[in-house]
Amino acid sequence: MTLWLICAGVPLLFGLWAQLSVKRTFAKYSEVTPANGMTGAQAAAAVLRSSGLDGLKINPIEGHLTDHYDPRNRTLNLSAEVGQATSVAAIGVAAHEAGHAIQDSAGYWPMKVRQTLVPAATVGQSLWFWPVMAGLIFNMTGLVTIGLVFFAAVVLFQIVTLPVEFDASRRALVSLEQQGLLVAGEMDGARAVLRAAALTYVAGLIAAIGQLIYFFLVSRD
């Protein structure tokens, strides 16, 4: 029980807190209207133009905070509450996604590594649980090891994701500030939103590492 609490329980609680924090912070700054009156999509377009990417397409998508940049077809995809909303939160998130497009255009190597790891992480996420469980039930350490190798691909993907996400936020905030798209107080709000979002990636990584350690140690008892 102690091992589970350290490796899984505490990371789970941290993850729940991070999710609540990002929702609360996004909701708070969704109520703050920027002085420039821009929507998230307009701010993202301004960030892209400043980096010479004015031709990149911005698409509307459904869902809650499903915003993302797709490097496969080089499109920026923004949900209604970000792309069509006029708020500090929307501008911060939209600029962050534009930051990913800038990374792609600049050949930012951690992003290239992350894209290379996507297939392995996808397969690992789908398959790791079953060999681990079967190995624990039938006391087959080798089978558990196979499952954990699959899961290690997921952990590696999350490790590489951290610098990609932090760098995209940095690029976004620099562009917003240099272009004067947000004033001083509004910049603080955008930073708070992106900082809260970054914590969810940190929490995900900690939880994944905790799971990997837990199942490894349990299988060796």
C-alpha cells in the first residue's frame, strides 16, 4: 500500500489538482476581455504573421480545450471557446498553439523527436497493460517486462513533450508582448493560463514514471 501511494496515489492526486487548476484558471481569464478586442484566432494569426507564417490555415474544431497544431497538414485547429472567444485565456491558448507552428517551421528538434515517437507511444499506450497484468497474474516476470518496455515508450514521449510545450508557451508570450497584443496585466493572465496548462503535462509525466516504477518493483517481489 505504501509503495502504491508513493508511486501512484500521490501522482494521481497531483494530476487531479493540475486538471482542476487549469480549468479554474482558464475559466477565470475567460472572463477577462483584452483591450485589443481580438479573438483567439485573430491573435494566433498575428503571432503567425510575425514569424512569416501568415499562409497557415486556422480551422475551427469541436470540443473543450481540444486546440492543437497538426504538423502533418500544417494546420492550426482551435475550439470555439478559444478561436472564436475574445478573452485573455483564449488569446493565451491560441498563441501557444501558434507557437507549435513556429517550432515546426523552425525545425525545432525536440518537436521532431516527439513526432518520431508518436507511433511507438500510440502502440505502447494500447498494449502495455495486458502483458503486465497477465505477467503479474501468472507470475511471469518476462511478460511484465515486455509490457513495461511498451509503457517506457509512452514515458519517453511524455519526457520529450515537456520541452516542446514549455518552448511553445515561451514563444507565444514573447510574441504577444513584443507585438503589444496584450497589456501588462493581461500578460500576467496569459502566463497564468499557460503555466497551469504546463502543470498538466508535468503531472502526466510524474504519474507515468510512478506507474512504471510501481509495476517494475511489484513484478520483482
